[in-house]
Amino acid sequence: MVKVGCCSWAEKTLIKSGEFYPNDVKTAKGRLEYYASKFDTVEVDSSYYAIPDQRVTSLWAERTPRNFIFHFKVYGALTGHGVDIRAIPKDVVKFISKSELKGKFAYIKERSIIKLLANRFVESISPINKSGKLGLLVFQYPPWFLHRKENLAYMLFCKEIIGDKQVAVEFRHGSWFKPERRDTLLQLLEKHNITHIIADEPQYGSLATVPFVAEATTETVFFRLHGRNKANWLRKGLETAQKYNYLYSEDELKTFMPYINEFSKNMKKVYVMFNNCFEANAITNALEMVRLLK
């Protein structure tokens, strides 16, 4: 089973471009229903910035077909990113120490608070889970999350606090995949039933980025294709969407086909998710991938 989708259906440059949604589709309900008529899976990106409202996730479950699958990028506080203080639940803010504050962002390290936020996150997506439409919870660790013993331990802590949900991890620093430790890392992920995200991103010939490692560690395979905008990927001060301003050519898409076909023969589920979410790039490439697979 191969499902193809995008890592957002309501990204602002996509909506502004007018290249995907018909002119008469202008509501949140209409957009999700239209997206779900073209694709059978999506990754929710907004959940990285704030824990979703359970009333909203309940509507998402209602508005999508029975076989539709949602993946969620977990709340940034769980992966060590700075999170906007205004988005943190009000009853939790009072427990955050001053040392964890940096301007309007909080970098939360206290594990009891992280566990509390993880519980809130899981509760918020319970309507999706109850509907049978929950896929993977994506833990995208930041570039400063290097391969270290304490970070390995933290990754396993994240697996523990998320409960029985399927966890997938993506690293953003090449130290995780140095030749001398790559196999050991993959074996560890397999041992703990953690899905290794097969990421495609710009390459610089250094540890600044992660290589394309087409290895599976669970029965679920998750490709996350970011595009190859080498000029913008590491630039600071850009709008996030500009980093993903890249359209794969048909020839580039075809290079993924042997891996997808091989995994589909041996694995229960294969997801091919396009995260080059700038205007209609992800949509265009996802539709093209569906065509190629057919």
C-alpha cells in the first residue's frame, strides 16, 4: 500500500497562489474536503506551532473519507525547538522557569512539563485516533540536536511519553548518519519500533544536512521530500516557505521509484510525503508521483 500526500493542505502561499483550490472553495471545510478528494493522506504542520484544538481535530475526522490518514508533526516543545509563549497552554506557562525563556520563545527542558505537554498533544488528536485515521507522529529534531548519548536517551524518552502511538523521527544534522554509526542507529530505531524518516534535502558535502538514507526500521516507510533548494536551505532570516521553494523534475521523482517499489513489496505501508510546500510545488509533485505510481 502506497499513499502519497503533502505536508500541509492550508499553507498560506498555496492558498494565495490560487493554483490548486477552485475559486469557490474558500472555507477550511471546503479546502480539506477538496484536498481529500485528490489525496488519501496529509501531514499536519500547524501542530508543530501549537497543540491542536480537539474540536478542530474532530471536524477533520468528520470531513475526510474513511481511509484517509493524518500524520502530525509533534508540538515543537517536544523536539527541543523554541515555542511561542502565547501558544503554550495558559495553565502550563506558570511552570516554565526564567532560564528557559528567550524573548517570546520558551525552550523547555524540564521533563515533567514536556511529559505534560505530550499528554495534552495526544489528547488533542484523540478524535483522529478514534476514527482510525491516525498515521505517524513526526518528531523532527532541530539541527543542533547532534548525535550524543543524552540525545539518544531523550529520543527514547519521547517514545515513552507518547504512549502507544507510532513515532517517526527525522534528524537535521549529519552526525547521526556518519558511516561508523549509521547501522547502529538504525538497529536502535528498529529495536524500539521507531520509524526512520527517509528525508530528501539539499546536500552540501558536510554534516550540515542529512544524507538520503533509504532504510526502513519498522513496517511503515515514510519518505519526507523537502526539495533541494540549496541556496535557501541554510539561510537565516527567510520565511520558512522560501526554504522549500523547489519543484522536483519528473526525472528526479523517478529516482525515488525503485525504493518505493521495493519497499511496497515487503512493507505494509509506504507513505510518500512532499514537504516542498511553497505555492503549489508540493501539490504538483504529489499529483505527478501518483501518476508515476499508477
